[in-house]
Amino acid sequence: MIRSKKTEKSTVSSNLVVITSFLVDILDIILSLAVAILSGSVVMLTQVLEGIADLISSGLLLVGLARSGQRENREHPFGFGRELYVWALLAGIVMLTVTSIFSIFLGWQRFIHPEKIHNIYLAFSVLAFTTLTNGFSFILSLKRLLRNRNIAQVVTIFLRSSLIETKTTFTLDLMGMSASILGIVALIVYLISGDFRFDGLGAILIGVTMAIFAFILVMGIVDFIVGRSASLETEGKIRDLALSIPQVKEILGLKTLHIGSEKLLVNMVVHLQHNLTTTEIESLIHKIKENIQKEIPEAKHIHVELETP
């Protein structure tokens, strides 16, 4: 049964998700930097690095969103949607280098040369606040990613979704929230045990966690750059929509390709009933395209070819 796409629309736009993440990053950097100076905690310093990486990444995504929205032209007949993948890839690389490598390095230096933390309760307060701010931004990204679908499917949806800008901000916000929580845990253990090395160990754990998140994101973006098809569910809907027209007897071939965020290229080979006039065939092809675009709005370019099996 074909389900209407109208029930899957999200009220959260991609621009809102990215801009919210951008503003949250600015606030987190200012607070974390001030507390890092006052406390001398390397965990707080990694929060600054994480915020800077997020800010740069969000800025790159905003550039990518603007450039990917350019109108198609003769040299780019399918538009500029795939350019967003490039900017998202740069954002992922920034996350992998600025945040993870420097955090691990600084954490290791503090681990082998431990120092006392000052104003630790101030650090706790800021970490709790950044957990909330990143959590708010994370919820926006999650809503945009799920688009009213079951949260139990979030991993599958994340891996298959073409919403690269949302997936990137989702990862950035999850990273920021995870970093803050890990920082709180590390400082609690530091406070309880009195072992200064836990400040450095917390920074190392944050760096490793960031590296894992960034690697998963980068590999997913590379997959889209190489050329990923639509999900089996979406391709199944496309087939059902075409076959819902009585004159369409068989789908002989179907190829799909993501050409941007929520932009899909569809190439379909169909077998129609015999004895149709040219006018009837043209009308049928138009109806096939109309049916698909009505239920699957991201299918921006649809090509229908006729063939006899």
C-alpha cells in the first residue's frame, strides 16, 4: 500500500537546523573558553576545540546549502545539489582533525603531566549548560532526520538518508552533547578520586569518541559522492506508483541516484500495453511522472523509457 508523502513532511527546515547549531556553537565556545582559562582544565579546553570544529563545520554547511541551491544550467543540467556533499565532507574532515586529534594530544599531555583544576564547580555548571544547548540543537536535527517516522529506526534512517546537512548537524550536536557528558563524568571521577590524571583521560576519551563519530559521517558522505541509489523502500514505491496505472504492464528496469539533499534522479524502463497511439503514450509517460512526483517530491528528475521485453 502506497502511503502519502504528506504525512512525512517535517516542519523543521534544514536551514533552521544548521543555523541553530551554528549559534549554539558560538555560545558554547565563549563559555567553555572562559571556564577553561579560569579552571585550567584540559577537558574544558577540548570543549572549546569541539565548539570551534562545530562552528567551522556549520559554517561550511551554510556555504554548501547556499551553493547547492543554484539553478541548473547548460553545464550543470541536474543542478548543483551534489556540491553540498563536498562541503559536508570538508566539515567531516574538520571534525576528524581539529576536534579528535588535538583533543587526544592535549589529553595525553595532561595525563602525563597532571595539574590541579581550579573552580571545578564552575566547570560542572558550564558542562551541564552545554549539554542542554547541544541537546536542544540535537532534538531539532533528530526531528528533521526522522520526519515523523519511528525513532526506533533512527540508525537505519541515518545511514540511508540523503539529508547530508541534517546528518552532519545531527552528528555535530550528538558529538557536542556526548563530549559534555563525558567531561562531566571525567571531572566527577577526578573530584571523587583526587587523581589529577582523570582530567587528561577525559579529554582523550572525548577525542576518541569524536573520531568515531566523524569517521562514520565521512564514510557516509563519500558513499553519496561516489553515487548512492535511493532506498529499497523508495524504489519499491516508485515501482508501485508506475504499476498502479493499468496500461503499464511491467517495470523492466529502474535506476535511481541521489543528486543532492532531497533530490533524486530516476531512470525507469517500462513495458506498456500494445496498440497505444503516440498521444496516448505521451499522456501515460506524463501521468507516470506526475504520480511519482506527487508521492515522492524528492524525485526531481524522472526519465521514462519504453521497451518491449
